[in-house]
Amino acid sequence: MNLTATDPQASPPQPSPIELHVRRIRELAKVRRHAEALAAAETLGAEVPENRDVLYLIALNQRHMNRIPEALTTLERLERLHPRFSRVHQERGHCYVAIRDASRAIDAFLRGVNLNPALPASWSMLENLYRMTGDAANEAMAAQHVATLKRLPPEVVTATSLFSDGELAPAENIIRAYLLQHGNHIEAMRLLAKIGIARDVLDDAELLLEAVLTLAPDYRAARHDYALVLVERHKYQQAREQLETLLQIEPDNRHYRTLYATACVGLGEHDKAIPLYRELLVGSPAAPELHLSIAHSLKTIGRREQAIDAYRAAAAARPNYGEAYWSLANLKTYRFLDEEIARMRAEEARPETPLADRYHLCFALGKAYEDRGEYGVSWGYYERGNALKRSESRYRPEIIENNTRMQIATCTRELFAARAGSGAQDPDPIFILGLPRSGSTLLEQILASHSQVAGTQELSDIQRFVLELQGRDPDLANPRYPGALADLKATDLLRFGEKYLNDTRVYRTDRPYFVDKMPNNFRHIGLIHLILPNARIIDARREPMACCFSNLKQLFANGQEFTYSIEDIARYYRTYLELMQHWDQVLPGKVLRVWHEDVVDDLEGNVRRLLDFCGLEFELACVEFYKTERRVQTASSEQVRQPIFRDGLEQWKNYEPWLGPLRQALGDALVRYR
């Protein structure tokens, strides 16, 4: 989606039959034919009983017919089904006005405008209600909002309201058309950027917000949105600079302070972030997200017991907070108490528990029962958690497989020979890549224990370059990348290489070498070699049944969408082998392959092999890696703080009765991986 342009010739999508019925009912209500409108809405509601707009129209027409108790009952059902729909609360406010209950009306209208600030009717009613109750301060506040909305173009108000209620497509259509006709308008541009953020089109959102701030540098809300986009794009240093500007003006603003702490976490400065989060917690002691953020940072810097206390505090603050329980399970060394398991089971079974909380609870319960040796129950929860997570995913394996075919066609020996000598020549980066859960964190910990190597984190810089090369509105069936690699000139390769080195410097220490442990970079070894020809590349590989099962029982914080079904993970593993075989052929000797099982069987031998490949002298600290104190952000953080152990190599065999489909889907990958 290109947010900075629109096609005026594009025809709008045709409305569905249900949408046409809804429009007709709205027209009937508008001309006050409420009995007909209600009858039509109830008839349609029998066909689509959970439709948001139909339920809303039933309640609205019930109110106009003075059937207030029925309207309130309809609104209760509507809120259960669509809790983020702001007009539920606006309509409830009108019902309470009808029965002269000012207190409840004010509460309802406030809940509506907190969800959706672009509700002129709610603000007008609040202004009148505050005047009636003698609340002059809040009357003035409501009046100010009414005046602000009146100053805005009607199109911007309508689009903002639609956006707030989650209707992104109509909001975008309205605001694009307005900008095309009227040119730059900072509120319209900011709204279009927010739609981009919601659609995860972050590069366009960043450009739009930069333009807004050029036109209106004192616009704090836009600067906060800009900082948020920068954080989402992992540009933490730039985000922090924007937030420092805002905090100079409003040092007590909780939104600014929270995002500033998040930027510190992104930069690996957990010792700075923890006190910031704790200061915020003083004002909101029951905020589960703050407890969780503190716990994550404590875990990363190795303060395990304090992290456990903070995770438990998050769960206590919200009993169905699935992420808090999963975070405890994800420590890998935590064992749940009987009462915690009972609580998790009860919350997971509740129909009203949100989807994200349910699958987090399922993965946590899978781990809890695995630790107890109840593998059948454990697998049931892992399987359910994966199905729930996969249900919200847009992952399509054929896109990855098509990209692999294009990498093989584009990244040939001839291409690399023609570009020899290009790129940034620095030998600083050491890339560890492969599949998640393949032992890459262990290899990073070994290397980061060396006096010449800094461990960083899973850096997203290569992925950002890929997005740049893909361009706006990428055609997933025929993308520009990786074919665009063949068009890059020597100056382009040098620019990308130097940008990588400059942008990653913020994560490094004064040690000459550093590790970038983003596993998905195996898909971009051609790009890495072109822009950083002297970088070391290490392929962390694990036996396919063990690796794929370990992914199936892992819930990732973001990305890795291929890990939530047996078919997807098996196809991804086979594609990985195919692409790595290609890199071996066209870049012989460029990649060092390290099998996890070999590291476990012969630690010192494989440490020496790693260090030789990286041109480093042997240091005993690399063998005693578990003694190294450093920040570790991945799921294996607690495991790499212990001596190496064999127990994890064959954990998958406890689940063998349920993994026949995985073995079949992997096929000859079970042999080819060596």
C-alpha cells in the first residue's frame, strides 16, 4: 500500500448484499421511519446475528421508539461482541439521557470518546451534561473538543472516527481523496500515517510524519507518532532523540516516558530502562504491561528471581494475561505451581478470554505439562496454541519458496565475480543465522565470551535493506527483490555496507568484532556478501525433528510465522536446506556450518573451529561461556547461562506418537541436513 499516492481511476469495491441492507436501514432511520427500520434490522439480524452495524441499528431504533431497556440489552450484546466499537458507548449515553440518568450518561459518553476522540455528538452531549451538573471545568474541556472538531474538515473528522473504530479501508479512501483534492493538511497526513502504522506500512508512515513535522515542528502528537514508528522500525537511537525533545517540554508525560524506556530496551540499555519503568509503576501499580516490561529487562540481564516476581505481579494484575504466564514458561527453567496451572486452565477455558491471551496460555500450559512428563496433555495444548496462533496469521509458504527460487536464479557465481571488490571491506560483523531454536544463541554466547567479540542482538538492519530494495507496494508474486541485486552498482553496495556498519554501531562496544544473530538472514546471504564481503557467516544447524519440534512449542514475540503448523515449519526447513546448498555452491567456503549436536558432543573442538574461522585466538572463556555476564534477549537466555547439557537433544522423542506427520513432511531433509 502506497500511502503517499492514490489512483483516482480505481473503482471502489462493490458493497455486499448485507452492506446494501444496512444502508437501506440507515436511510429509514434518518427519515425517522424507526418502526420499519427496526423490523428490517431485526430480520437482517436473524441472518447475521453478530454483525456490528446491524446490532447498532437495532439498538438505535429501539431507543428512538422509547424501548430503552431493550436498547440497553442490545448494546450489552454488541459490547461483548465488539468491545472496541465506540458508538456502543455513545448510543448507551443517549439511552441514559432519555431516562434522565446524567451520571451514567456522562460515564458512557466518556468511554466512547476515550476510544474515539472524533465523536462530535458525544462531546456536545458531554458539554451540555457538564453544564447541567455545574461542572464548569469539564464543560470547558468538552467545549474545546467540540470547537476543535468543528475547525477540522468534515472528511477528516469522519475518517478519524472510522479509523478509531477499526474501519481502515473506508477511512483511508476518504482521507486519500481529501489529500488529493486539497493538498497538504497536517491532520489528514497524520491520520494517513496512523493508518499506515495500523497496516504495518511503516516506511510510508515514517515519510508522512517527517513531512508533517516539517510543516508543523511543534506538533507534539505527530512527533510522538513519529517516535513510535521509529521504535517499530528498530531505529531506537533516532526515536530516543525525538522523545528527548518531547520530554524537555512535558517531562511528566507518561506516554513519552514509556516509549523512551522502550527505546532504551531496544538499545540494550536495560539498566536505564528498569528504573524508568519502576517510576511509571508508582503512578499505576496495577498496570500489568509495566510489570511485564520490567520482568523482560530483568530476565535479559540475568536477574532471574526478580524477573519471576515481576512476571507473577503482571499475572496477578490481570488473571488472564497470557503473555505473563508464557514469559514464565519461556524462562525454560521455571516450574509452575499446581495453583498456577489450575488458574491458567480456567482462564484459557473462558469464552471471553481474548485470542492472544488464549494462545499464550496454551503454550504456557504445554510447557507446564511437559515439565511434569504428561506429554499427551502437553501436546494437546501445544497443538491448540499453534492452531489459534495460525488462525490470525497471513503467512503464505509459497511466497518464501518463490523468493528462494529467485535467490538461486539471481545470486550466481557470475554475479559475485562481477561485483568482487565492492561493498564495505570491514571484517567486523559475524553473522549467525539459520532457523530459530537451532543453537544460535549458544554460538553467540561462545563468541561473545571472547575478548575481541561483542554480542549484540537479533539486528533488523538487513531486513530493512530488503524492504528498501523491494520498494513501495511490492508484488508478492513477482517482487523486485532479490532480482534488484543484479542492478546495484558498486556505489550502492558500498552505501549499504557503510550504512549497516554505522547503524549497528550503537549496539556495539569497543571490541573490534560483533555478532548479528538474526536467524532469517540466511535468506539474504547474497546481499550480505555483496555489501560486506569480509563478514564471517555461520550457519547454526540442528537435526530437523528436534529443530522443528522446538519451534512448534515456541511462541515468538513477533515474526517467525512459519512455526505455527507442522506443514509450514517442515516446508520452511526444506526451503532453508535448498537455499543453504545454493550458497555453498556459489560462495564456497564463505559459510561455516556448525551442527548443534556436534557442539554438545565436542564443545572445545567446535569452539576452536569457530574461532579459527573467525580469525581469533583460542580463549578458555569461550568454553566456559556460561560464566560470561551479558545481556541475552532470546528464549534461550537462561539456558546459555548454564553449562552445556545433552537433555534437550532428543526432547522431541517424548512426543514421537504425535509427530508422524512432521517426519513425513520433512521427507529426505532428515538425511540431507548433514
